[in-house]
Amino acid sequence: MSSTYNVIVNGGGLGGLSVANALQQLGIQVSVYERATELKEMGAGIVLAANAIKALDKLGLGEKVRSLGSSVKKAEIRTWDGKLLVDLPVHKQAEQYGTYSYLIHRADLQNILYENLNSGTVFLGRKLVNKEQDTSKVRAIYEKKEVVEGDLLIGADGVHSKIRSLLIDSTPLRYSGFTAFRGIANFEDDRFPLEQGGGFEAWGHGRRFGYSHLGKGRIFWFAAINTPLATLKNSENKKMTALEYFKGWWGPIEAVIESTEETNIITHEIFDRKPINSWSQGRTVLLGDAAHPMLPNLGQGGAQALEDALVLSRSLIKYPEDIEQALREYERIRIPRTTKVIRGSRAMARIMQLENPISIQVRNLLLRTMPTSLQMKRLEWLVGYEV
């Protein structure tokens, strides 16, 4: 495929910037159109398991991520009051997969992806209103009647994707049953030294708290709270709300919430969609959260977008004369895997967010007694995967 081949990417988040990097690496011409007037990721951390790090290595960006992020060299699951349930075998996993997992600020990752692109690739302040296509071209139509023509349009515009709504019948968002609080603080605790990296999750009744090093002396924390839709999202005082839910919990939990600036706490209602069996139509295709929004319980949203980016770019090179064949190849490889991740994330959410005391006792007993070898085998298909 010649470098004159022209791809339009709608969306400048992690998925859009990843696919732009993958395409440019293969000599394919690409432009990214983002509706925001500045590239600004929400103030939260993102975990990159071995499969994501390997994908970044293939883009030539793995080392930058390792230097700006924090390696996960400690990962515990505890009860709400601190009893150890699982000490995850992170060192054995790193040995098996060739890399540790890393936690990095989403804005830092976005910046790494953006700065690696050719100058002038990304256009900001472009809100898509429609698209048109025929057998030879696709046109993305933006506000103020701006029309951009290309050979392929990639919808990487997130969970509320405009391109998805233009492409396929609406598959409604499914509320997970929990709302997340996320915060970043400058904070230290001797039980989780900075040089070790990583952290813990504490699981209670219908609520869960995670604490992890983010690099540069910062802690990223999250809280997942079972609650009906639209009850917590617009909390007036997010810090106070989080403190109420986690009063008396183990270790550094209350202290790290307390030390977080109100402006550094965000809330999200967590949604996914039911998996679908086609992401494309003609010269338009979906990628990342636009194609397969998933719950964060396996920590794979960003990783799956990175895998999509590499597979899609390779498929276009494999079938340089036949876009529809290239898109079928991309779907053939990616849909079964992302469907499995969506379902796995749902199943994991049910386990993590349990409320019934007897079910919790059974779960905790199973976790305490699970052999290390089984812990590793359980996730091998996911984090041991190399795209």
C-alpha cells in the first residue's frame, strides 16, 4: 500500500492516537480529527498489562511509557478491613511475559502517542455531524460544513461514538450497577514504598477501593460503589462522599482520599455495551471503545484499543487493494477476543462488587486458597497475549 493512501480517524483519545501511530509506522497517510479544542485526558491513571506494553513496544513507545509510568511490583487484594486475600505473583508474571505491568497517567500516555506523530496529523475543534460514502471514497462531515475525504474512516470516538450511531442500529449502553470515583494525590505510605510500585485493592460489601503508584511520587486511587444510576455522579463534594463510603476502611484509604484535592477527583458512571458481530460498513470501521466498550474490571480498555490499532493497520497492508476484505480480516481477528474480554470484565465485576455476606465469604475463601499457578493460568489468555 502506498503512503498516498488516505485514512481519516475521528477521535483523538488513546485509540485514535494509537491507530494513527500504527498507520504512520507503515507509511500510510492519516489525519486525526478531535472534537475537543485541546488534547486533554481526564485526570486518572491507566494500567497497562503485559499485552498493552508489548503493543506499545511494537509502536516503538514502550520505553517511554516505562520511564514515565510506575511498574507494578506489588498487587494485593484485601478485605475492607485489611485481611490479605491474594498476593498476586507479579514477579513470576513479569518473568513469564517478559515485562511488568505499568501504571501511567492517562495524560502522559496520550502525550507520548501524540508527540510521536508527524507534525500536523491532529486537527482539534472538529465536531463530526455526519458521514457519506460510496464505493470509492468516504467523506466525514464536520460542523461549519467542513468536508474531509478519504479512503477509510475510523471511528475511534469513544463510548458515546457518533460514528457508531451513524453506522449501526443503536445498541444501548448498559449500566454496570456501580459508579467510580477516581483521584490522584501526592501521598506516601510506608507499607507501599515508592520504589516498589504497585499497590492493593480492598473489597467490601458492594464497594471496592484501589490504590496504586502512578510515578513522579503520585498515587492513583479509585473507588467503585454499587448504586442506582444517577445517584452519585453529580456529588457536590466528591471527597466528602468518598470519605463517607470508606470510613473505617483499612490502611491508607481514608488518608489518601483526605490528601486529594477536590479538583483532582472525578466521578464516572460505568457502562459497557453488549458485544456485536460487525464493526464496519463499506469504508467505515470502529475501533476501541467505539467498537467494544467494556467495564474496567480486567483493566483492558486501553490495551484492547492498542491491539485493535496494530491489527487494523496490518490488515490494511495485507489487502492494499480491497478495503472491505481488510476490514473483514480485522474483525475476524479482533471480535472474538474483545467479546471474551467484555464478558470476562462483566463476570469479574459481579465477583468484585458482591453484596451478599455469604457469597462474599465463599469468594474470599476461594481467593485465599487459590494456588499461584492457577492465578497465573486464569489470566494467561488475556495478559500473555501478543498481538
